[in-house]
Amino acid sequence: DSGVTQTPKHLITATGQRVTLRCSPRSGDLSVYWYQQSLDQGLQFLIQYYNGEERAKGNILERFSAQQFPDLHSELNLSSLELGDSALYFCASSFGASGEQFFGPGTRLTVL
Amino acid sequence: GESVGLHLPTLSVQEGDNSIINCAYSNSASDYFIWYKQESGKGPQFIIDIRSNMDKRQGQRVTVLLNKTVKHLSLQIAATQPGDSAVYFCAENDNNAGNMLTFGGGTRLMVKP
């Protein structure tokens, strides 16, 4: 158990819908990262937040957004969902803005 | 863009043998490399890391080798056990670009009893 928690574990929704994925970092960690793991693209970095501020941005679609709250938990919002958004979404955390990242168990999103 | 890749998608070894998983990276600015293990239904789990100022680092039963000249990374697992069966990913980080990790495509390690 990495200490990173993600909810929900599974999510099934329809195209065009909007969902919110939640992540709680390890106690004391200030950075949160979001990754998408799909069969055709592998594990891809989406975005990093450090102490509430956006730190780095990767291949995140405009339909996706994220934020980190004062209690350091983070949410990833996915809107106008498409079939291709079906994937595992992982959250990771680290103590500082850099350093070892600990991954959560992931949220499996299925878009029908 | 820059990417990290793996030579072998599937590696099958006998229990007790040593395993070697290879990885090629293309970003010469990367200064930190990590190996992750991912078991079915779980998130990636940190195994070992190495910084670009080193060429070898050892952990418990695992060794990572870094060859910056040819941009090659390898993970060696000694005395492979059934519990080592998983998908292994190498990842690279260019600290100048933040702490984002660029992952390779993964290698599935299957350990035969």
C-alpha cells in the first residue's frame, strides 16, 4: 500500500458525460501527479500540482482539468467524454516538487 | 517528442534464473531514471532509481545499469521468483522540465515455476 488513495475504483459512464476522479496523496506529500494508462498509449503524464499550484503540464486534453485543494487532495475532471478516454487514471504523490513518486491504485474509467 | 522505449515486450524466465529487462531512452537531458513494477490491477510500484551521475546502483536482488553513451538502461533481477511476475516500466525524468515521468511501453516478465 503506497498511502495514496483514489476514488472511485471503477467508473462507467456514457459518451458526452463529465466525471470527477479524486486523489488523496500520502500524508505529508505536497505534490500530486495525474497519469493516464491506456492500451494504445501506455502510461502518460497529464499534470502535476505542487502545494496547490500547477507545476507541470503534459499531454492533457483541453476537456480535462485538475486542481489541488488546500488540504492537498486533488481532483481530475474529465468532460465531454469520448470512447477513447476509457483508461486507467493514476494519481501519484511526492514530498517535494521532485523526487520519488508513489502511485495510487488507480481509477478504471469505462466510457460506453 | 522524446520517448522511452523497451526492446522486449515479453520475457519468460525460469524460477531461480536471473532476469534482464532493457530500456532505451532518447532524451539526453534526462537525469533521473526509475524502474517501476506493475502487478495486475495495481498501480506502478517503485523498484529502484538511478541518477545520471551514476552508472550502477544495487538494491535487494535488483541492479540498475545506466549507459549514457548509448542511452540504455537495464534492470537485473537476481534469482527471479514467481512474485516477480509483473509488467516492468522504465521511466525517465528531465528535472529541468519538472518532475514529469516519461514511461516506456513496458515489459511483461513471466516466471515459470
